[in-house]
Amino acid sequence: MSIRRSTRSRRAVAAVSLAAAMALAVAGCGTDDGGDKTNDAGSSPSSVPSKPSGGDKEDEKPEDTAAGENVDPNVKLAEIRGQRGITLVINQVKRDSGGFVTVQGEVKNGSDMNQPTSSWSGSEELLVKKNPNSVAGAALVDKAGKKRYYVLRDTDGRCLCTTGILPLQPNGSTPVFMQFPAPPSTTTEVDFMLPTFATTSLKISG
């Protein structure tokens, strides 16, 4: 009798142990699945490319490379006198197919001292802030059409002109350019204005 009871007890213990082992195995599989899902969810944000910061856009500047391109420095359309020995030599006034007029020239310091360039940005506060030490204060006047044309700006208020002009050293010079909306094709002559410089008439080519 005792042998039979012992055998039955051993079988019962074995069955219980087997059931417990299977339960643990099933529980272990469920934990692994949950862990995988958690890892997937945690890794998904890293696969989304980050958006470029807006700082790059603010660092962008108008392309000053247009100054001096295809311009003959020996061509002198006008020589405009400014204050304290400064002169502006205009080398080109060209109408372009894009619907604007580009004025290019060179500012020269004929004095024996450094000359500031901040006055050429004009008096408009926003324009000066966006375009320090520039020629953004320039304008063209169409007397026949009775219209004044200011330097073009982009959507951020930055001018299509030379910016960041350093103070001119004695006998120093710097090339400059300015782009304006083009007056009607029938207008071939305009008055050019820039703060601290005298007004002069310019003929438009192209």
C-alpha cells in the first residue's frame, strides 16, 4: 500500500511541477512580446529626421557676389560726390529681364582718415536693423512717371544690395551694387539718390 501511495504522490508532484513549468514558459513569452513592443515604440522617434533649425535661415544673407560681375571698372557713367572726401563712381546701370534695374559702382575714400559707412543704410529703423552698414537707403526717381523706386528687399526685410560695408580707410574703396524695381521701358533716365551723396542723373542701359 505504501509503495502505491508513494508512486501516486510522485506522479502528482511531477504533474504539478510540469504545469508550473509550462505556466512560467507562457508567462515568459508574454513578457518578451511586451518588451519588444516597448522597445519599438521607444525607438520610433529617432527614425524621424529632425527639422532644420530656423537659425540657418536668419544667417542667410543677400548675395553680394553680384557686385562687380561683368562690370568694366574703366567705364565711368557718373562720379557722385559725398561728404568728407567720399566719392561714388557708377560703372553700370542695367535693366535686366527679371524686371529690375541693377546699379553697380565703387565707393572711394579720398580723405586721409577713416570714414564711416552707416549713413548709407537710410533712416528707416527696420531697414537699418536688417541691413547695417549697407547702401539700402538708395533710391531711383522717375521724374517723367513721378515715381520713386527703393532698393528691393526679400521677405525678411533684407535688401538686395551690398551690406556689411566696413569703414573705409584712407584711399580705400569698396564695390557696391543695388537692385531696384524697373521703371517702365519708356523710362531711360532716372535720378539716383543715396544718403550723404549728391543727386545725379543716370541713363539706363538694356
